[in-house]
Amino acid sequence: MLISPELILAIFGMLVLVVDLIGRARTREWLPWVTVLGFVLAFAATLYIWGSNASIFAGMYSVDMFSLFFKLLATIAGTMIVLVSIDYLRGRTTRQGEFFSIFTFSILAMTMMASSASLLMIYLSIEFLSYTSYLLTGFLREDKKSNEAALKYFLYGAITSAVMLYGLSLLYGVSGSLNLTDIATAFANTVDPSVRTVALVAPALVLAGLGFKISLVPFHQWAPDAYEGAPTPVTAFLSVGPKAVGFAILLRVALTTLPIYQASWIPLLAVISIITMTLGNLVALRQTNIKRLLAYSSIAQAGYMLIGLVGVNLTGNSPFSGLNGVLIYLFAYLFTNLGAFICVIAIENATGAVNIADYAGLVRRAPFVAALFIIFFLSLAGIPPTAGFIGKFFVFGAALREGFLTLAAIGVINSIISVFYYFAVIRAAFFLDAKDPSPIRITPLVTAMLTVTAAMVLLIAVYPQPLFNLAAWSMGMFGVVK
Amino acid sequence: MSLLVFYLFAAIAVLAALGMVVLRNPVHSALSLALVFVSLAAMYVLLSAPFIAVAQVMIYAGAILILFVFVIMLLSPGTDQGVGALKAQRGLAILFGAALLVLLIAVLGGAVLPPTRGTFTPEAIAAEGDTQAVGALLFTNFLLPFEITSILLLVAIVGVIVLAKKRQSISKQ
Amino acid sequence: MDPLALVIIEALIKSIVVIIVLLTGFAYLTLMERMVVARIQVRVGPNRVGRVFGIAALQPIADAIKMIFKEDFIPANADKLIYVLAPGIAVGTALLAWAVIPLNPPLTIFGYTINFEIANVNVAVLYLLAIGSLSIYGIVLGGWSANNKYSLLGALRSTAQMVSYEVSLGLSLVGVLMVSGTLSLTQIVQQQSMIWNVVWQPLGFVIYLVCALAEINRVPFDLPEAETELVAGYQTEYSSLKFALFYMAEYINMLTISAIASTVFLGGYQGPFGILPGVHWLLIKMLIFIFIFMWIRGTLPRFRYDQLMRFGWQVLLPLALANTFVTAVVLVLLGK
């Protein structure tokens, strides 16, 4: 049962709808827990098929370790986001059943993106994830900002997906195949200059669609508005989910289909990485809304991750293969960024505040949250002893190994810039006086999730070996590049 | 003969596509799009795929676009004269758009794609029947995308209901 | 002679014949409708112009002449191009459907076989559905371009109605397609030489008739032109020949759906014992349907808009789906 995680998610997505339809008010209380059960089962199913390396559905769908890594990531993210959205959604929407159902389907779309090995599946799963994301973003109908966010997200997504589709059609046209490995073979066996030209341009067009999911500059403009307007748990999801699987497809296409053109796409990605980091960090300095700040922060983080792909080199036994850096970074980023957003959710649940100015005196009002903010921001900035440091260490290390000194240097400078705005939040929380000093009550569920994420961020830093192994296993199926 | 028909419909399709973008009145744009769909259908016929051609007309021109027209008429927006904020960007947009166009034409214009023949040549389709070929492929090689599309449509329906159905006040809960 | 040229000439001749027959047929349908409805309402109906056996045989011609000489009026703020185009689209799509309907079994004269359909397309059923879905454009554009609120309301209603009923219409035919295993109307007719499809697909037949009535906006589904609420719906601003074209499209559509219903469900040109050439059987079946439609018009009141939508989505669609499902299951069980 190689597609059992997907089947479980699809079944639970529909089950939630049915339970919501026929259940009474009391049964509906269980909807989030049904959803969580689905994610846990899908996680278990992923572990059950751990180690498989199969290509199914006429080569369209690759169930390999690389995809399983992202399926683990997707189900973990899904579980945590459902758990923190229970308190958030209460009183904000009456349509919890639809919310959890659509959310389950968006996790399904993520697992499918991770396994897509054909242009058709890539396009279909990206669109699937996009539609569910638009819906989740605009889910709070009464909220004008949520509507605006969804509309901007949708318009931007529609355009980039059209550009991507044009690129995909060119790829199909020159190679005569939808299958990623077949396309690679077609490219390797050709001396036709026209094919080579198209093979350089088409992936750049595809990058528009992927860059939109990953929020790379210049396809990032939707991110701040969508992040600000979306329900905060959805924002947390958008900042990790689509980004992670966007990277999954980017890595898969770059490393299985286009390795022979590596010399051409590396400069392109390097430039995109530099402008993404720099723009994200510089604009983040001026933000006053915590959700917008984290939006620009997550744009910058995408830039750091891209360094890993620029520095990719799968030959030899170096611990810095670039690819493992991206995977480790993604895993660390998952817990860090989710943690930061759960802090935001905790405050927003109790006070409704999302401005940095409202965080003044947070240390007295909610000392636990304020303390955890420090951990998550240290990790986002890449300062030891946190998970973020491990991630940055491996991507910068790969860039250095490949001799991209300038790129690595710009990455480090950017990390230093990022410290300023992260610490602006911490300064408000610790050194400014609160207007309203009443303590903020954090619900037990949110406290539990905060504890889990913070523990993971620290655990990855002090005992990273399992994560290294996980990354090493997951990249095993990629051939030697270079 | 078939080449002549191809050029005829290619010209119609390109002109109509341009019209769709350039025309100011949204209903005119939608009609141009319908024309694009119909000329594409004609090309599918030339490629000996009448099933796809008819499906194209039925689904795109007959169902999807009609809904577009419905929405356009329901909202009846005036002709688009450009909003303030967008006007300032128009120059830049034209500049960058033209640059991208020139770039794509320069790079792709000279490319001649390899004349590969796939499995479904006109002879193969004539022997099997194009409807049968599409059906068989949908339920063998393309089973997964087919099923996923059905789930995607389910999600879309749920989403539309969430977004469109009359608001219930939260206090009722 | 070049075989391709021969094919084209043959198709041209057939098209011209079919169009002439349809246009005359339309004219006399209006007469028939006036008379049938008159009898239902215990009136006499038209009986003056060119009286033959108590029937006003020249009435349609008089009507046509009157229509042509009316003032052709275009409202000041109309979208002129589309306003002129819309009736043409309506008639064009109505006529196009006839390209694939087999009228008679093939005949061989002087060693040359003539097929009595203009084009034997192997996706004929889908073609009919596609043309049917395009026919909405005529109404919608006509209603929109006139720049009149009643026209627009009529156009909006008809869009919603036709799009809704199109779904069930398509599904009602799927059952037949599964039974016969082909999309070609020629083959579907040939397969019905012994048993008509209506025997296997009674529910599909009923659903088809209801949906088809809605598709051509006839009573009780004539909301787009409900005269008591919308003056004349999408046709409000049309006059003279353009109005006549809409009128024509409506009646040709009526002929079309009777022809499709006869062909798909009632064996088309197949008649018992080989008496009478095939086309007569088709005409007889069509006339029966047309009479039923007129009968319905004479007796049933109009649906309310919400009833119409609820009936379409909550009754017809589930029924059509169930019909498809049951047909599929039975076919699998029979091992077909």
C-alpha cells in the first residue's frame, strides 16, 4: 500500500465533512480530533512504508525516501496546526467542519506534491494545494482582511500558475514526455541546439510557479498581505507547508530532470537567493505587524534555503552536500516558524493583538510565551544553540564547499540584519512597559504545542544526529550530480 | 488543405486571444475567449481527436465561459478604465512585459522542436477510436490524476459553499 | 472527380436541403402550435389565410411577410455588434445540431451510397451536447446587449437555468451511451432495430425530456421570457427579422430535441416491418413529441424560479446520477 498515507488523508478529509454534516453539536466538538487522528494515521502509514523506493502509476508518482521525508513533515505540520487552531477558530467561524476538511485536503495535496514525478502530477498537486490555500486564507468571511488576502493570493497564484504551465508545456514539447526521468533522458541524448535552448528557458518559467509557493523574490508580493489577512493558524501553515513542498518539487526537478544544465541554473538561483534574502530582511525591518514581520522573515528564510540548492554537490562523502542542508533547514524551520506563530496565536487568542507595539511588557503578562519568543527568534536568526543554527550551518557550509564565498558572506550578513528586527520584538516584550499589565491566559493546548515546538528546536540543536540520518536517507535516491 | 485550415484557425485563435486581453468591455473579452476555445477545438479535430475537440467546446465554451459571462452580467462592471494605483504602474508593466516578450521571442523564436511522433498517431487512433483511446488512458496511465481531480472538484464545491453561502451570525452558535 | 470535392458537394447539398426543410418546418410549426393551443382553449384558431380543409395553409407566409416589414429597431444604448450577432448565433447553433442526426438508412443509387446525415461523426452525441451548450450564447448575448433590465434578467435566468439542466441532460444520455457502447448516433439508431433504448432507459428518457424542455425554455420552464414578469424576457427589445430569428431558433430547437429523443430513445428512423421509408418514422415520432410539448404548453403553469432550481439540482440531478449508477452496475453484473 504505497499510497496509504494519501488514501488515509483523502478518507479523513471526507469523513470530517460527513461527521460535520450528520453530527450534532457535541459530536462536532470532536472534528479537530478526528482530523488529528487522520494525520497521526497518515504519519504512521508513512513510517510503515519507510524505506520503499517505488515508481507507481506509470511513473507518475514516486514513493521514495525523499517524498516520505516531506510526508512526515506535512503530517507533523498538519497535526500541530489543527491543535492550535481549535481555540483560534472558536468564535471566529461556525464552519469548523469545512475548515478541517479543507485543511486535511491541503495536507493531502502536500503529500502528493512531494511524490509527484511527472509534469502533470506536479501541476495538478500544486493547483490542489493552491486552491485549498486560497480557501483557507479567505475562510473568515466576515473579516475584510481575510477576503482581501485570499483575493490577492488567488490573483497572484493564478498568474504564476499560468506562467508555470507555459513552461511545463514547453518541457513536454521538447522532450515528448511528462515523466521527469524520461525528460532527463531526452535532454541527455540530444545535441539539438533548439532543445537545449528551450530546456533552459522552460524551467525558468516553471520557477515562477514554484517561486510563488516558496515565496521567492520576485514572486513574493502576495506573502505579506496573505499572511496578514489569513486566519493565523493558516498563516502558520502557509509559512511552512507550501514552502516545504515547493522546495520538494524544486529539488526533484533540479536534481532528476535538469542536472546536466546545472551550470546554467546555479547562477540564476544564486541571484534569486541573494535578492530574496536581502529584500526579505530589509523590508522586515520596517514592519509593525507581527504577522507581516514573520511574512518577510519567511521570505528571507526561503532565500537561505535556496543557498543549499545552489551549493548542491552529491559527489563524494562530504557532510555538506547542499541537499541535506536544505532538508535539515526545512525540518528545523518547520518547528521554529510554527513555534513563533503559535506564540502569536497565543497572544492573539487572548487579546486579539497582532501589532508589535502590543507586545510591550509581554514578559510580565505572559512570561512563558515571551521566553519562548526568544528561543524561536534565536533559531530564526540562526544563533546557537538552536535548530536554526544547524540548518544555516549546513547550507552555508555547502556554499563554502562549492566556493560560493560571496553568497555565503551575503547570507551571514543577512542573518545579522535579521537579528535587528527579531530583537525589536523581544525588546518590546522585555524592556517596554505594558499599557495593560493584566496577565494573558494561555490555553493548555496552546501551551502544550509551544512546549513541544520549543523542545524540538532545542533538541535538534543538542542532539542533531537523528536528523542528519533522516536527511541522509532521504536524499539517497538522487543520483550523483556534477 | 489541413495546413490551410490550421493557419486559418491559428490566426483566429491568436487574434481572438489578443482581443480578449485588449478589449475594454468584459463581455467582449469573454466572447473573444469563446472564439479562442472554438478555434482550439478545430485544431483538435485536425489532430484527429474529435472527442477532445467536442469536450473542449462543451466544457470550456459551453459551461465555464458561460458562468464567466453570467458573473460579468450579474456584477455588470463598467468598462475598465484603469484605477489610480494601477495607472502609475502601467508604464513599468508595459516595459517589463515587453522585455519578457522580446526575451521569449528571441530565445524561443528560433527553436525548432524535434518532430517526434508519440504512440497515438492518426493511424493508431483510427484503429482504436479516439474516444476509446481517451477512456482507456484515463483509467490506466492517468488514473491517479483523474481521481485526484475528482477530489479537487469536491474541495472546490465545499469551498464555494463556504465562501458563498449566506452568513450565519457567530453568536447563534 | 476529386473524392474530397465530391464529399464537400454532397455535404453542401444535404445541408441546404435540411436547412430549407427546417425553415419551412418552423413556419408550419408555428401554425400547428397556434391551432393546437386554440383547440385546447376551445377556440378555433387561425382559419382565414389560404384556407385548405379548414386550415389556414398560407398563414405562416403571411406571418413572415408581416414580420419582415416591421421596423427594425436597435435601442440607443445597445451593444450594436452583439445585438445584431445574437439572433444569428441562436439560429446558427439551432441549425448546427442537425449536422449529425441520421434521417434515413443509407441508400445506394447508381453505385453511390448516400448517408442521410450530413456528417457521420463518431462523437455525435457529445457534439449535440456541445452545440446545445453553445446555444445559450444567443439568448444571453441578446439579453445583455439590448441594455434593458428585463432583457438582462431574462438572460440571467436562462443562463442559470440552462447551465443547471445541462448537467442532468448530459447524464440522462450517459445511460444510453453505456448500453449502446458508442457515441455515434448512426450506430445508436442501427442498434435499435429490434428493441428501442427507451426499454432499457425509461428513467433516462423521462429525465431527458424534462431537461430538454428546460434547455429550450418551453413551458413550464419558460422563465427567461415570462411575459407576466419580464415583458418578453431576453427578446423584449428585438423586433422585425431579428425577433423572427429568435422565434425561429426556438422552434428549430423544439424540432431538434424531438429528433434527438426519437433517435436516441425511440429508434429514430427504424420502423416496424420495413413499411414506409425511414424518414417518415422519424417525422411521426417527432410530431408526437411536438404535440406533447404543445399540449404541455396548453395545460401546465410556469415554475417559480426557486422551484425550478430546486427541481433541477435536488430532483433531476440525483435521479440522473442514480440512473447512471444503476445502469453501470447492471451492465457490470451482466458482464457486458
